[in-house]
Amino acid sequence: NAGVTQTPKFRVLKTGQSMTLLCAQDMNHEYMYWYRQDPGMGLRLIHYSVGEGTTAKGEVPDGYNVSRLKKQNFLLGLESAAPSQTSVYFCASSYAQGRTEAFFGQGTRLTVV
Amino acid sequence: DQQVKQNSPSLSVQEGRISILNCDYTNSMFDYFLWYKKYPAEGPTFLISISSIKDKNEDGRFTVFLNKSAKHLSLHIVPSQPGDSAVYFCAAPARGSNYQLIWGAGTKLIIKP
């Protein structure tokens, strides 16, 4: 009963390094999302996808890239990490957009030093 | 400006009493609202939702009230239990932005034994 799985759970990067966060869902959902959560703020949408092979920018897309090559996977890439990207990242999926329940992964805590 | 505001960062309630969490919004175009609950080191989980055609929605111990004229909604938990200690987020899909969810900053609820 996996739901949405994110890897890794924790990561420390040096400024300028790159990394990819992987999100996998087993619910056959069309919609997938990447959010970041910072202290004292709500979740902010980075990028999202409305289906395999599609991606779109959210509220805070700068410094990130995404890919959805397979329906069940949504990858978030940081090409050149910056301290401002220190955050907790959440992946989510849903069968429709907006008014339907989204299912979240457990989060990835990323620190950029 | 499409904002969802939760002005109380934290709330402490005695076990067995009622917990009331508040959320205000600035855009009357919002017509659907969702509440999510988040435990530490986990992703948010959907709790309850309400459409603007209703002024109340109830699910067990959880009731959400919507006051459209005041642009205000509240989540009532009765009776409060220790397991309710978590961060609660209010969110609304933004019709003008492809139904992306706009999130409040969250309220940390602490249930005292």
C-alpha cells in the first residue's frame, strides 16, 4: 500500500551541486505535483504535470526542472543548488486537479550549504 | 491577489474540548476549500472539504463552516483528542491558475492531556 514514495528522505548538498528527487505513485493518477514548504509558509507549488510527458510551471519554478517520462514517476531536478533552495520538498498526486484530494509523499528535507 | 490566510500559528486546547481553527481568504472567486492535516516528518493528508454552495460540512468529529460574506472558514474538532495534535492547513484551488492549490501557512494544534 505504498501510495506516493519520495527518495531520498534527507540530503545535504554543497552550493552548486546538482541532484534529482524522485517521486513514484502507484495509484494511476494523472496529476502530479512538486511543492516546497518553508518555515512559516504554506506549501508552494514548484512544477506540476497533468499527464505523462507533460509538465507546467507553478508558483516558484525558478532553479528547478522536472520530467514526467512515465505516468507513475515525477522527477524534480536542481541543476545548481543554492542555499535558498534549502527546504522540505513534497511530491503529491491526484486523479483530478483542484477539488480532489491529493496524496502526498513523506517529504525530502534538503539542506544546501 | 489570491491568498489564503491562517493568522494563528499555534493553538493549544485541552483534551475533550472543542478546537476551532480559522482560515480567511481574500478572493471571492474561491469556491472550494480543503483542510489537510500534517504530522511531523510526514506529508499532509486530506481531512475534509467544503464547496461554496454549502455553509457546513461534517465528517465525524470534524466540521467545517463557511461564511462567504466574511470570506472566512473554520474547522471544528469535537471532542479534541491527543492524536489531533498536528499542523492543519487550509487550501483553495485557484480557478484562474489551472486550479492550483493556494495554501495557508498552517496552524499548529496542540492537545493538552
